[in-house]
Amino acid sequence: MISLHRVLTPVLIFNLAASISEAQVLKTSNSGKKPAANLKIKTSKVPTFEIHKSTTQIPRLDIGEEPTLESQVTPLNIPTAPQLKAFQIQKKQSPKVVELEKKKNPIATAPPAKSFANSKTLAQIPEIKALKEVTDPTVKEPNLETKEMVTFKSQEYKILEGQIYYEMLQNYEMALAHFSELLGDKDYGHEATYHYSLAAAELGLPTEMRTNLLKVAKDQRSRDLQVEATKSLVKHIDKLQVSDVKDIENYVQKYEVDTDKEDAYQFYRAKYFLEQGNLTAVEESLQNIDEKSKYYHESLLIRGLSLYRQGKIDAAADALNMLLDKADRSIPVRTVSAITLARIYFQRAMYKEAFLAYGQVDKSHPLWLQAMVEQAWTQILLKDFEGAAGNMFSLHTDFFKNAFNPESYVVRTVGYLNLCQFGDGMNVLNNMGQRYAPMYGRLAGFQEKKKAAKDYYDLVRTWLKSPDLREVDGVPRSYIVELARHPSFVAIQKQINNFEDEITSFNNVTLKLVQREKDLIKKQTEANSELNKVRIKLNEPKADVATLKTQETLQQKRLASYKYQAQTVNKARNSIKEIREKSFARIDKEKAEARDRAAVALKSRYGVALASLKNVLDQSEVLQYEIYSGAGEHIRYQASGGEAQKRNVNDTPKPEKDKIMKWNFKGEIWEDEIGHFRSSLKNVCPADDGGR
């Protein structure tokens, strides 16, 4: 059999030769032109020229012309195809069909088909319901439209970068710096101000946060940002002052922000409206504070005060008792609740209950001394004169020598007077006069001399700087402490201290950025050193060039990264420096205003305490008259053979048995004994007198 490709090959060759019987040849028609002689040409035959700064005369350059090429068709001489000879094809017959004999090659009969199922097995096959018909989905024709691509502006990139620092990296210093750069921007300033405020909150800059969030809440350009700013103010209310509720509440109502689940805001809202006397709003807020809230105990105190102002005395007492039952003794609000409950009982002439409530005041609380005096008055009214005199004596020992508590001398004298121990009563009055009469003269002199409220603030501040001073400008230490611990001053001074803390926090932001910049510079030095080591190894004869080249690229990238980060941190530090100066100016202004309020509060408190001291000293004259009068009657009674009365004191409330102590003073007492003394002096009043 002849192969087909052997027959066709000459034909194909012939046709191929025919198709290329013509060919194109390039021919130069123009030899071109050389460039000017004064034109400078590089070795790569590229012309160069100097750049002229003049815009009036531009030189013309003659760079010559390139040669021109033309194509020309040239016929090719192809030899004629050779004469092909035909070959004779030999025919071959097909082989005969092979037939097999049945006898010699028998074919076995196929067995019958096996039965795989019967009526029983078919019945066991579960029925499969037909699937629901699924219609072909309706596909809409694609509506392809070209839209203009919106590219980010530099301000948007800056905000995005700041958000990455804030949310992903939690690097609040860098976030604050990025947002601060856009605070004055016309288009993006309000958005940057919002994010700047959130970063300020994380860095312990509460007034910076409040000031800027209130700006955003007032900005009418974006309602969404106004709502978010209000929500942030509600969320961070615990970092603000109670007075800030006034502004925040207006925006909460305006933008309909849901605050029912914000227990911190509800608590501050209740405190604010309690000060304003809006008791309905107080009750609304307290309903949203449950037992799981960390503000629950304090909310019970507010509830008690609110109910008391509404005239619901029993309900108020129940709320305060609930607080005493559930709160730990170490919680300061428990002491405030105890003394408040005791005063409610005292006003209702429930002296036994008042006595027990005063006993729950913690000794470490600043109100404990005042509570001791008030408790002694309940003992006087309960005719427990020994207990009142003994407890007041404990306040006159050296343990309380620096305390200002003239009223305790009056209570102790009244106790002795009712025991008919006139000599001891007169001795107490003399001690009070020796201690407080000269003090009153100096205090009155200071008040006469100092008219400005600032002088009273300077008085307290001078002592706070040097607590070891026994007096400042004639005012004794005990009286200054009495002024400094009063709530009217403490609340404002706490705000002033917060301003100082914020200044420190702002400085810490700068210090962290400075330290970060130093660390990056150090890393640059280390990366440079590693890069030099790699390059030295590259010059070695047997160096692994591929690996070292990879390491060199890596070190170069590290070095470039550290340089970029250092530049970014340096820029952030400069931005913080600028915004910090503005913030400090605002803080100084607000701090000065708070200092003025504190000074006014101190001056007012100074006058009230001085008037109270004068009243106590005036009462000493009345008590002296009572002592002299009672002593005379008592002497006449004893001269006539009278006997002292025997009082039944079973109903008199006393401390626990293991804490009851008879006063046998020898110059020393124990701290845990204070408040549990009883005078060992007996009642020697006439039996028919019934006590004085």
C-alpha cells in the first residue's frame, strides 16, 4: 500500500513555490541628513540639549533626518515542477470468514436471570414523592452603565488613616493627631471633630471630649453626626460633670435618642434633676436602674431623698434601710445613707431608731464626727446622759486634738448638767472657752481683714501645700480642715483636680509620641546595621547571592518603613503640640471659673461656721447660769437630807455589750473604743426632780 503523503509532497512543494514567486525588497530612496555640528550626541547616538530657563527665546535644534526606505517587488525564478509518475496499485483479497463448528465448540446455555425483588420487597421500598416543578429563574437583562469614578480627597484619606489608628491599632495618640489636623477644615472639620472627641475620651481628656462633642451636636451640617455625638455624650457621661446633663438632655430630647438602657446616664440625670427639684424626672430616671447596675446603691439614696422631698417619709426610710441592708460598710454612700436616715428618725422624734442609725456611720468617713455629736443629742433626749457625756469625752482627747468640734462641748456639758455633776460641767465649759474663744477672735479678725473670695481659696490652698502647718494667717489648722472637707467645696475642688489630671494626660500624649519617635530612630539604626552586614557578605567569594539579595531587599523595606513611621510620628507630635496649646488655654479658663466658684463657696462656709462658733460660745453663758443655779439648788437639797434618784434605764439604747466601756481615763484610748464610752459618774439629781 502506497503512503499518501509521499504522493502529495511534490505537489505541495510546487504550490508553495508558486505562492512565493514574488518577493519584496527594501531599497533606500533617501540617504537622510546629518545633524548640525554643534549638536551634542551621546555614545548611544541620542541627541542631548541644555534646558534654558528663558521663556522668550527657545533655541531650535537641528537633529538631521533619517534615511527613507522603499519596498520593491522582485519576481523569483522558480523551476518548473517535475513530471510525476504513476504507480501501479496491487490489489489484495480479504481473508476468509472463519466459521466455528458447533460440535467442537459447544456454547453453554445461559442460566435464568436472578430475581432481586418480589412483592414483599417491592412493598418495602419507600415512596419518593415527585419534586415540585422548578420554574426557570427570571433573569433581568444587565443594565450596564458607565459611572464616573469618585476618588478620595486628601482629607478623606486623613480621616480613614485616623480611623485605622483608632479602631484597628487602638493607637489613640496617633488617631488624635490625625483628626486634629482637620479640625479647622471647612468641609471635613465637623466629621474630624467627632472622631477627635472619641480619641480624646480614650486618652483621659474628658473636657476636650465634651467641648468638641457639643460642637458637633450643634452643627447643622450632618444630622447623623449630631445623633452620634449625642449618643457618645450619653455613653461617656461618667467622665463628665453632673451639670453637663443640662446640655446633653436638650440634645437627647431634640434627636430622640433612646437612653433607657444607659444606666450611667440615668443615674447622672437623676442627680441633676434632684438638684433642680424636678422630682418627676428623678423618678423616671430611677426606674431604669436595676439591681445589676453599679449605680444601684447610690440610686437608692437618691430615691430616699426624692421621696423625702415629696413628703413620703416612710417610703424614704424604707429606701434608705434597703440601702443599708444591701450595701457593704466600706461603700461611702452607705454612711451618707445612714446619717440621712438617722436625721429623718430624729426629726420624727424616733430617737431609738435614730441612735441605731447613727451607729452605722463608718469611722473613716469625714461625717463621722458630726454623726457622733448628733448621736449624743439622741442620747440626751433618751435621757442616757452617761452615754452622751462619755462619748463626747472621747472627742476631747488628744486623738482629736486637731478636730474642730465645739458643739461636742455643749453636748457633754448638758450631759453633766442632767447628771447634776455641776463641777465637771463647769470644767468642760472652761475648756471650751480656753480653746475656742481665742480662736473666734482670730477667725473674726481674718474675716474682717479678708473681703475677697480669692483670699479664702488661697488660705485653703496654702495649707494643702503644707499640711504640717498648725495655722495659716492666724487661722488654725482644725478650722481650715473644716472648710476643706465641706461638700460645697469638695465637689468644685474635685472638678479642678480633674482639670489638672487632664493637663497631665495631654502631656503624656506628647511624651508617648516622643518616646515612639525615639524607638523608631533606634530601629532605623539597627536596620542600617543589618543592611550593612548583608552587603558585606555579598562581597564574599562564596556568598549565596540569591539569599543575601532577598535579605538586602527585606532590610531596605524595613528601613524605609521605620523612616516613614518616624516622619509620621514627628508630624503627629507637632500637630498635638498645636492643639494642646489651644486646649490648655480653654482648660485654664474653665479652671479659673471653677476656682472662683470654689472661693465663693469657701467664703460662704467660713461665715456659716464662724456664726455657728459664736452661737456655741453664746450658749456657754446660758449653760454657766444653769450650772450655777442647779448647783445651788442641789447643795440646798443635799443639806436638807435629800437622796439621789434611781432611774430605770432599761429602755435606753446602748451599744453592744462587748463594746460598752466605763470611762476611767488615764491618758490613752483605743481607736475602736471611740463611740462606745459611758461616763462612770452617777446621776445624783434629786429623786423627785425627774432629771433636768
